[in-house]
Amino acid sequence: MSISTLVGIGVIVIALFYLISIYNKLVLLKNRFKNGFSQIDVQLQRRHDLIPNLVESAKAFMSHEKETLESVISARNQATQATKTAASRPDDASAVKKLMGAENILNKALANFYAVAEAYPDIKANETIQQLMEELSSTENKVSFARQAYNDFVMAYHTYREQFPNNFIAGFFGFKETALFELEDVDAKKAVKVSFN
């Protein structure tokens, strides 16, 4: 064999190992964001399990608010279904976006529930309801932390996937873009009121 043939084979072997390392890193990053989504899934499941208990406990005090209670349960059921779908395919951007939409609807229904519950002093005094609301609030915080970790993993995956020549490998092997998990924060969009009185 001539030296040029050996050099050619060496270049091909090095290029092949380089492509394999890109592929393996894409797999690693994809598995990280899938694991990150599974952490969100755990917290959302806990949240979805707490909501019926809260609504059932509040029924005795809010008998005239049947529509509010039913909207919370309906939104919870839609969010539960969307969570199951997204959990089975966390790399499917459309499934994650449907979950975000369902969770936004649930957040609005819960915000309405809390606003209506403010009019019932017995609810504020009920220990069971207060404990459930506290657990729900704690779970919301855990969802936020899990969502941030997931979004960090997705950003690392997207950044690596879009770099040259990684984008060619990602496209060839079907490493698709996924969606960040962002929930609409109703309170964050409200104007801040400042008073010096």
C-alpha cells in the first residue's frame, strides 16, 4: 500500500469517528431533555392528583359555584390527557405545545377557583383545604424548577443540534427540534401599580 492510500484511510477513519461522536452527543442531549421532561411529568401528575381532592373538599362550602368547580375538573382532565400524550413523546414539539395549552387553561381555571374561594371565609378556615392549597402551591414550585431544568436541557440540545456540521448529522438521523415548556403567567403580564399614599 502506498502512503497516500494509508493517509486516505486514516482521514476516513478519523472523519468516521468524528461523525460517531456527534451522533452520540446528540443521543446524550436528547436523553437528557427526555429525562428532564419525566421530572415535569412526575410533578404534574402530583398536581393533577391534588386538584380533585381540593375541589371535593371545597364543594361543601361552594355549593353555589358548581360551574367554577366543574371548569377546574374539566381543565384538569384535559391537562392529564395532554400530559400522558406528551410523556410518551417528549421529543414531539406539537405534543409539548398541546400540554402547555392545556396547562395554561388549567392555571386559569385554578386562578378563577382561588378568586371565587376568597369570598368564602369557611374555606380559609378549613384545615384540609388549606393543607391541600399549600401542597398544590409547593407542587407548583417543583413544576417550575423541573420546567427550568427541562428548558435548559432543550436549549443545550438545540444549540448543539444547530451547530455546523452537527446540523447535517441531526437532519440525516432525524434529530428534530422540540419545544420549550413555557406556561403563561397571568400575574406577570399585569401592570405593576405603584402608590405613594
